[in-house]
Amino acid sequence: MTSQVLCPGSFDPITNGHVDIIRRARDVFGEVLVGVGVNQQKNYLFGEQRIELVRRSVEDLDGVEVAEMDGLLVDFCRSRGISTVVKGLRFGADFDFELQMAHMNHGLSGLETILLPASADHVTLSSTLVRSVLQFGGDVSNYVPGPVVDAIADRLWQGP
Ligand code: ADP
């Protein structure tokens, strides 16, 4: 028997590190819902494209679904019958933040958090760094899935 777990994030844009965590969470738990956060107060570089890019980047992974997510994480999980969240853990700063979030979410609704260590290949990779490199015209194609590489190419081709 499997139960679906949630992998939440902003995915602005999805990176190879995210895909690795999603795949490994799927291997451990069987089914994963990827929750793409939509926060009206945030200025996303990839805007509404983020959800489509996540969908295309995980479409080959059986057992993985993608949904838009807003509001409180615990409310989203309750509405979907999800009791466990899986997050990737890179370095100390992730741990400090995730520990706070995990305790708050557990306190709010009993939601459990499982932290998966980032794999050695992706441990220093972040969407923030990808965006910084992109904004100066750098090539991030080794760090993001094919659909994101294509979206970046289209954007450059269309010009500013
Ligand atoms: P970021 O922290 O890169 O801006 P998100 O907010 O989308 O990205 O992160 C969502 C989740 O993905 C978090 O749990 C974060 O720790 C995890 N994550 C992000 N990048 C990586 C990576 N390179 N390896 C493993 N987990 C990652």
C-alpha cells in the first residue's frame, strides 16, 4: 500500500536537484504530489510557466502528479488527504529553516516532514543561483531539466 507524499516548492525554475528529490521520494513512498507554490506577493522569474515546466520535467516519472498550491501548506495537505511532506536538505541554512517549518506544520495539524539529503551532484544547486546566472546571460543547461532549457532558449530568442 502506498500513500501520496507532497514535495512542495516555488520551482522558479525547477532544477535537476528538485527532480532528484522528487524521484527519490517517489522511489521511497510510491506516490508524490509536487505542489507548486503560488504566492501573489512573490515576483517569480518564470511566472505562470513554472507549473507547466514542472509538469513537463516530471512527466516520465510514474507515480508523480503536479498541482498548484496556495494558502497554508497544512490546509492544502488536509484537503488532499496528505499526511507527509518530503523536502530536500542541502546545507545548514536549509536545516535551520526546515526544522522550524516542520515543527510549525506538525503543531498546526500533525503533518509530518521527512528530510532527504540532497545528492552530492546537486547539493550546492539552487533556483536562486540559477536565476542569478540567467539574469546575466549565463548558460544553466547543465543544471535544469530539458523543458526549462527550451523555455530559456525561447525567451532569449523572443528578446527582452
Ligand atoms: P530553492 O530553495 O532552490 O529556491 P524551492 O523553494 O523551490 O527552491 O525548494 C523547494 C524544496 O526543494 C526545498 O525543500 C529545497 O530544500 C529543495 N531543494 C531545492 N534545491 C535542491 C537541491 N539542489 N537538492 C535537493 N533539494 C533541493
